[in-house]
Amino acid sequence: MYTMEQAEQLAAGFLRQESAGWECDVALIQEGRAKIPKGGSFYFFYQSVDYITTGDDKYYLYGPNCIAVHSATGACRSVDVHEALAVLPSGSGH
């Protein structure tokens, strides 16, 4: 079993690989509400670095922006919007 911290490292590596050719830099959101253990996986939300550092809406990336890491295998995958919304607590603001 992976810990939340180990899973976060795997998600960060997955995000680096997936976003290598993107036009903007992205990073995992470090706030606790953006790291969610649920149903045998850890979910990590990400956003553009410019949005994280400035909060300026012009840098906001729309979409699910979420990576799931299986807690037993460490397998990483991007999730669709339905799954991302299902793991968010009500009123979380993501």
C-alpha cells in the first residue's frame, strides 16, 4: 500500500510526463482539499503554476485537472470530469 505522500510523488511524476509538451507549466495543488483518498485511490488536483501563484483567472485551466493513483499498485491515470466531480466534497470550490 502506498501512503498519501508516496502517491503524491507518483502523481507529480505522472503530471510532469503528461504535461511535457503543454504550453503552460502545471503543478499539483498543495492545499489539503486538493488531495483526496477515496475508494482505493488517491486523487490529486492540479492547476497552472501561474494560477496557483497569482490567483488570476486568466491563467485558470478548465477541465477535471485530476490524477488518480491506485493505493495498492501506484498506477496513475487522468480522470474524466464525472469521476473528478464524484470525489470532490460538496462546496469544495474546485
